[in-house]
Amino acid sequence: MTFKYKWKNGATPTPDEAAHKADLLDESQFETTQDQKIAEEQARQYLNVPLRTLDADKYPLPHSDSTNQSADMQKP
């Protein structure tokens, strides 16, 4: 079974690579970002990789400021 879009690096990525990369397909073949987004979802389904969520690029744990952390530790 072949996939109808061109892959970004010219070859089908491994499932591990696809899970970590934001873009799997060559951007030059799309006229709009909406078309690219739909094709990216199809590519992830084709590779049996979970779809990216809107918060995929956000760090799951809150970041702490080192200066505030030492002040918080001194509070009773």
C-alpha cells in the first residue's frame, strides 16, 4: 500500500520518528495549512501513530522559577 503524499525526508519515517516530529510531509505540496494539517493526520493514521494534540508542544509539568522556589521554601 502506498501513501499519496511525499514524505519530508523522502522516505517513510519510522513510527518512533513520526511520534516525535511535528511535520511528516513535505510542505511544498500543499496550498494551504489546512490541507497540510489534514494530510498530516492521514499520515499519522497510515503509520498507526497517535495524532498530535494542540498542546503537544507544551511541557506537561509547570516550570518553576529558581528565585521563587528558594523563597517558598523559607515560608513557614
